[in-house]
Amino acid sequence: MSDPAAPSPDSPLVWRDDGLPQSALYGDVYFSSTDGLAETRAVFLAGCDLPAAWRGRDRFVVGELGFGTGLNIAALLDLWRREKTPGQRLHVFSIEAHPITRDEAARALAVWPELGEAAQVLLDHWPGRARGFHRIDLPGFDATFDLAVMNVEDALAAWDGAADAWFLDGFSPALNPAMWREEILAAVAARSAPGARAATFTVAGAVRRGLAAAGFQVDKRPGFGRKKERLEAVFPGAPSVIARPRRLAVIGGGIAGAAMARAARAEGLDVTILDDGRAPASGNPAALVTPALDAGGGPRAALPAQAFARAVALYADLSEAVIARGVLKLAVAPRDGERHDAVAAQDLFEPGAMRVLAADDAAARLGEPAEAALDMAQALVVEPARVLETWRGPATPARVARLAREDDTWRLYDAEDRLLAEADTVVLAGGVEQAALWPSAPIRPVRGQATWAERPDPDHAPTPAAFGAYAIPTRDGVLFGATHDRGVVETDAREADDRRNLAALAKGMPGLAAGLADAPLRGRAAVRATTADHLPLAGAVPDAPVGLFVLGGLGGRGFCLAPLLAEHLTARILALPSPLPRDLAELVEPARFSSRP
């Protein structure tokens, strides 16, 4: 073996003289020097009996230990696209503690141009490096990919899926024994569906014994290249056919309902939206896409960080809806500087996504004097109407007054008891209005009025900034506010609240406020749906008949939280792997309130 080139400081790989990528951490190559693609096809695809194993299945789930360069998944996607039948969907879950960059992967995969579009779609949607789960779209392949960037033990404990096939492709057991411990293989078994197959290149005794102890039937098979043997393993049982709902009714046409429609349709559900036309918070001319920041770094920090990353990725495909990129969070309280430092140091965000700016740099960005700030480089300002138009589609203009579960079907009625729709599953996504259909909903109303005006300088859009309140550009003006009145449900616009918003703006951005002092102001009020613990609701409605779910309690961060939570809820509805780790799914479980004393 030739000596590898020196690694870059932040990369887990080095490039050998023969062009092969090698792990700088474990000293092992990422794939066979003979022919990595041929090895993948022989060891993992054939070893898991693909494509025969997915024939006749509406959904097929593949798990992988060791994402690496993405070669196995690219080869899988190539086979899937050629061999799948209409209506089938593939779900892939992989684990990588030390992710490489998109450019490094492109260099590695360039060796096999025959992978074509399968490699390209993976590279075009290459996952980030932040700690946590990454939900990745693979357009044109009827496939969804989740990557867990964390150590293997934590990832397997966090995933709620059940794989039909496993690619066990960690580095050599001799060089990376932690990946092949008996506890890890037992966790693989615990995340395996009946009849699941597992394949690996190694026949190490510890691996054979670990798989057998976990319940797999293990057999040696002829190896690839210089390896004489490899392993195939089968988990007991036979694959089962799951009856999944096909028709979904979503009550509510704001961002929660629109995100729900997008996620559900992506999984093949027939979606009906019912919207009573009441003004949701997503009716404003602009909306911030920023995460709630928690300096503690635990699950309450991870949930908004992961939701934020997913929202930003999805809005990237809606470039016409993006008004501005990058938001400054200004320091306004004595300890804000410390909090900003802590957030910027968290590995929950992509490198460079959160950066502390000194006061001079913040002032230069803002165009007026400012204290130090947190530069949220990936944060967005979006135009709500365009997001809703694209994701939601047409809605039935109706107010649902009653739900009834009859003959395994949900029926939705209006106030005159006229039938509006029938569905297998219903999602309550109507904000505070869902209390009419779920009287015990743990929702607290908070009235908020935002104010907007023409820009003081028509040729210059203000820098988006948050400072307790916020000021963001619209297409032709500036939006600022918003008030926060707990327990108030009236939505009439109030001149006094516009003045309150202008006063709050004067504290955070006095220069902008001065420019608006004599401008005509327009206000719009809506009622936010919040919860006692300030966390959203995404799951089954407690103590309700089967098939009734809720997506709500989003507060003022619907455009950040709703996209990922809608995907989580769709997974719950269809009994598919969730894009949320278990601890984050527990945070948003609606039953958390009914279980409290």
C-alpha cells in the first residue's frame, strides 16, 4: 500500500497515490481496490437478494452502517430505478460518524460513470455534517434518504424504523472494532423487520457470533476479489403486508396544512385540504425562517436545529418564494453575547451557519449602530403566499364542525351536518381553531399583530434582523413586530399595536424606525397557537379513534418547524421510519400533556 497524502485538517479521509480514498482515522480504504462498485453489487445488493426481496412490496427499507462515499447507496438507487415497479417507494437509513464533503464524494464516485443519475442525485442533495438526522430528497427515484451523523450506537437507538435489508459496511473489524461489537449487532436485529437480510464483506468470528447471538441465521458465501468469503444473514420471520391509509384530509390551510399536504403527497397519499379562510399567521407578506436557539445544546436545541436545516433545504427548491437570505440576531440582553457564543459553537448546525459578529461588523451589515450579533447565514425570509400556493394546492373552502369515525372511515361535516369529505386519516392543522374539534387540545392562543410599511429607501431592502422583535423585507416594503398578547383571540387590526411595534423597532433598529416615523402603517393580526412547554404537537390525538392526528402548536415559527414535522407525521401515519430521532419525536408527542398529573 502506498503512503496516503496528508489529510486536510477537517476531512476524515486521505487520498492514496493510486487515487483510492482511505480513512485518516482507521487506516482502511473506503472500498475495494479491485473494483468498489462490483464489490458493492456482489456483497450488498446480491447479498441482500436485491431486487427480488422488494418485489411485491409497496415500501422497502434499507439500513446501512457506514455511509462513507455513498457508493453503496448510489448503486442501490441505480438498481432500484431500473427494477422498481410503479407505486413502490424506497426508504434508506444510513449512519456516518465522520461525513465527508460533497466534493470528496464526487471525486470518489467519478470512477464509475455508469452510475450516472443515481450518483448525481445523491451528489446534488449531499447531506450536511451537522450532528443529528438529515432527511434528503432523491427526486426522480421514488426514494427518501435519512443520514444519521452520529456514532453508530446512538444512531441505532435513535432510529424508529425496521429495515428489510442491512448493508453492514463499517471499516474492517480489526481496525474499527467498535462498529462490530455484539451490542451493535443486537441493535441491528432490534431494528430489523421479519425476514430482513443482512450482508457484509467480513467473516470475522466476532461478527459471525454477534449476528448469530442477535438471532440471525448466518452463512458464509464466496467472497469478492481477494476476499475468499463474505457473510449473508437472515432474520427470522416472513415479511408482512401492512395496510396503509390512502386518503388524508387536512383541516387547515396555513403553513402546517400546506407542509402536511406536501409531505403526504410525496409519499403517495391522496390529500384533501379543507380551509375555512380564517386568517392564519402565515397570511403575512413575509415570514422568518429561523430556529429557536437554545444555548444548552440538548434535545430542545436539536429539534429546531434539525427542523431549520430541513426547511432551508426545501425552500431552496422554492427560490421564487425566497425574499432574503441571512438574518442577524442582535444582542439586546446582558448575557446574549455568551448565548450567541454557545450557539455558534454547537455542532447541531452546519459549519459556518452560525457565526458571531463583532459590533462593528454587525453595524456594517445592518447599516446603523449595533451591538455584537449572531449571523444566522442560512436563515431566510420567505413569501408565505408562494409557499402555500406551491405546497398546498387548491383547498376546499369549508369549516369542519364535526368529525365522525364510521365504518373505518372518517367523515367530516359542516355546521349544517352536510358531508364535506371522507378519508382514512385526518390531520388537525388549523391552529387555535382545532380546539373546536379537539376540545382538550393543550393549545394556548396568543394574538400577534405585525406592521408593515413602504421602505424608507425604495432602492435598499433592510437587512433582516431579530432583536426580541424583528424587522424583515417584504417584496416592496418592510414588515416589523410583532405584538404578543396571551389569551387574546380577536384579529382586528389596531392602530395602537402598530405604534407598539414601531416603539419596539426603535429599540432594536432606531435608524430604520426613524425612517418610518411618518410613514403610513398597515397592521395585520392573527392568533398563534402555542403550548405550555413552548414545543409543537405532531402525532396522534390522545384518546381519539384511530387515524386522527394533529400538527400544531407551532407558535411563531411555523415556517421553520412545519416542513420537517409534517414529514414526521406522515411517517407516523404510514408506519414508516421517521426523520426525527426518538428523543426529538418524544418532545412533540401530543400525549405528553395527557400523561402529566
